[in-house]
Amino acid sequence: MANQAKALIITGVGLNCEKETAAAFRSAGGEAALVHINDLLSGKEKIQKFHILAFIGGFAFGDHLGSGTVFANKIKFKLNDELNTFINSGRLVIGICNGFQTLTRLGLVPALDGQRFTQQAALAHNDSGLFRDDWITMVANPASNCIFTKGVGKIRMPIRHGEGKFIASPEIIEKIEKENLVALRYTDKDGNKPAGFPDNPNGSINDIAGICDTTGRVFGLMPHPEAFLSPFNAPDWQTQKLQGKLPQWGEGKIIFDNAVEYVKQNL
């Protein structure tokens, strides 16, 4: 068993959430190494040294050809064998916001029928046509085997994206739902199905905010758990404090706690 979970956080080329993501894994008791994508592509650094691989938020290569497109293509044609080995060995992958977009472009989620590196879903432009920066509420799917959302019920996180609408063909959506690969759904503030915007901030089919692959070990989501580590990040922290209900940690920390704990128990 691993004494300490080691997370690899890919940096560079317009990605900008590396410090928050590193802080998240460290707050959960793990280690975090920031590695530039060029060092992975050149072979200078190897992903097999790590237990968790994190694709972070930002604007990889400016997203000029679509969110995550260039970034995913570089990885697909240079690191697909290494990624396959990494996932098949029981390790974890998380993609947050731009990282989720990259995972769908790579075909690492939903990867139905174990078919990786074939795109089956995408994140399209928000229905509003605008970049959305807000706080949203979600509920986890208790029937999902997603490692990262274990024990999660209703949870809040911030979002900041312009292309967050989860889309796929009706056949793919049906399989995703049937196999319980939806890990997180947008809800209203009480945890009920949203009527639409702004609770579903982008128009995602079936209010999908995050999905996993069939193993439950590869997870992508549009909201930013790493941006809610401190309770003081919450928009209502002053009310919570006055009521004596201010928690020690922000709600996003559990995502990283689950990953680190899984590594300790299984790798």
C-alpha cells in the first residue's frame, strides 16, 4: 500500500489552476508535483511514477480550436500507451473544467465498452452564449462507482466556463445513464431538479455536471472543487459564521480526500 498518494498536475500552455489543485491534494494528505506538459511529451518525466493524474482548469493553447482540442491531440499521439497502462494499473485520473474538456476529447470519459481514445461526448458552448462565473449546487449519484464522489450528497462549487454544456448522441446518453456513469448533476439550491438556467448554468443534457468511466477511476467535471478548499470561499460564509455553522474546510475538499484515501487503501 502507498504511504502517500502522489499526484501529477500537468501545467503549462495556458493552464492556470495548478497551485489550487496542488493545495487540494496536499490538504488531503497527498503529495503534488507540478510538471510541464512538454516534460511529459519529451519523456523527461513519466506518469508511471505517480498514483493520480490531474488535468486542470485554464485555457490550454488558448482553446482556439475548441476547448481542450490541441492539448488532447498532443497527449493522444504521444502518451496514449502510457495513459492506457496508467489507468489499467488501477490509478486515478481527474479532469476539472478545461481538464474535463480534454478528457472527453481524448475519449477517456465515458469510454463506454472500454473504448478509450475515441471521442463519445463533448462539452459545447453554454446555451447562454456567455462565459459563466457563478456558484452552483449539485447532487452526487449514489449508484455511481466514481471513486472521487464517494459519500458525497449535495455539494456546492464555483464554476467558470464558456463551454460547459455536456452533449452526446441519444444512444451514448442512454448508455451513460444506464451504467450510472453520471457522477454529479446540477440541481437547484435545495438539491431538486433544476428548472433550467441558472441552476443548470450551461444547458447540459440531463443536468450532467460530471461523469466517470466504467472503472470509476477516471472522472471529469466542469465545476472547480479545488476552488472551494477554504470555507471562506463560499458566498455565504459570513452567514454561516454568524450562525456558528462555519465548517473547517470548504465542500470541494472531499473530492481530493476520496482520491488520496483510495490510493492509500488500494495502491
